Amino acid sequence: MDYMIMEYLARPAPGPAPYDLGRAVPKWLEFALPLRGEGTCRCGENVLVAESWMIDELAYAGPEHLDAAFVAGFDRKQGYPDPAEDLDALAAQGLDASAAVVDLGTGTGQFALAAARRFGHVTAVDVSPAMLALLRERAAGAGLGNLDCVRAGFLSYQHGDPPADAVYTRHALHQLPDFWKVLALERIARMLRPGGVLRLRDLIYDFRPAETGEVFRNWFRHAAADPAEGYTSEDYAEHIRTEHSTFRWLFEPMLAAAGFETVAAEFQGRLYGTYTCLRR
């Protein structure tokens, strides 16, 4: 597939974000935000959301991600994504061997394992016990004592002091509907130090609504034939029907509202977005 890559510098949104990080947090939002000083969970299981109005992220994760047999072939299906570009993007923002990085929706740890070899400490977070079991095994085999695993999600991971230097997430935020995406991004901003980096990759729609059918048909034409070797057209169709990818023109205001300045964005095939953002 021929991809058109677009890079741009986004101008900061005028005025403060609706919930400026320097102002008091509204009472209704406190349940969804991490509270510093409560202690950090560096291994094992984190405190899961207990409020009656919060969603169960495990139910949104997709049953295949909880299945050990699927997880065993996950990297192959993903195409063994190379984390080098993301590591370099974080380093370009000043992260060094002392940096603390949180990987939200870590999956089997393709990024987390590489990041632990380059940065000071990595916290790998996922709601799937099967994903984390495989990652723990890999981290132990590699002797990576600076990589900790936490079973939690975007809405339940509690990050204590000190704040993180960077948060990374790849193809995970789309599992949340848009309302919950905003709360998740707000929580990410609050776990970062001022000037901290969010590196985000996800399936985000960079086209007008009227172009939907054309873009999807072209996407399907380039799908894998074998589900063990990649994502098939039926995989893509199921994603569209059951997950929550959103339009770029909806997503970027979410980043601004959560307290981020987008410094760079790239898109592939009008479907896959990569963002580097700084916490204001």
C-alpha cells in the first residue's frame, strides 16, 4: 500500500484547557484521575476502578487478548513492530538513561522490553493477565530488573511519585469510547512531569465522513489472507464494528483538552496516527 505521510507542527490551543492542570480538579473527575502520594504499585496488580459509574476495561479489551493461545501468536500477527522509531522520538525529547517511562496497553512488551534496555525504568501496564504473563517471562529471561508489570488499564492505573518522564501507548486507546478516551488522556497528563512526553500510536481516521466507504474498501484490499500472518479484512471489519477508533478532527481536541501540546503528528494510509505530545 502506498502511504502518504504528513507531518505538521500544531499550534497551541488558545487559552487554558477546560481542566487546566494548574487548577483544582472538579470533584466529579477525581475518581478517574491518579492521586500522587498514594504510593506507586511497581509490580503485581494495581487498584482497579471500583466506582459504579466507571467501565470495566477488561470487558473492552477484546476476548482474544485474554486468550493465552492468541497471545502466543500476537507478535507474529502484529508483524513484529520495531520500537526503534519510538525510542528515538523519546530520546529526541530529552529522555536518557535515567528516564522513567510508562507503557500503557503494553501487550507482549515489544516496546517495553526495548525501552528497559535504553531508559532507567519502565512500568508496563495491561489489563490482560495473559499478556502480562508472557511479558514477565520475557523480562525475567532477559534479566531486566528495571521493568515492572502492573495489571491495570488507562482508567485504573495509579502512578505515584515521582511523575513519569514519558508515557507510551500503541494501538490500545481505541478500545475506549471517546468520553473515556478524554478521561484516559487526562490521567496520562497528570502522571507526567511538566514537559513530559506522550508518544501515542493508534488507529485514527484521517478522512472526511463522506470518504469512509472508499477508505475502508482500500484498507480491506490490502489485508492479510491468513489470520496467523496478519490482520484480515474480517479483522478490520470487526474492529470498525466493535472498537472505538475515532476521527482525527475529534481526537486532536481531546489531546488539547487533556493538557497536551502536539508537537508532531504523522499518518499512514489515512488510518494510522502517530503523535508526539508534551504535557503543558
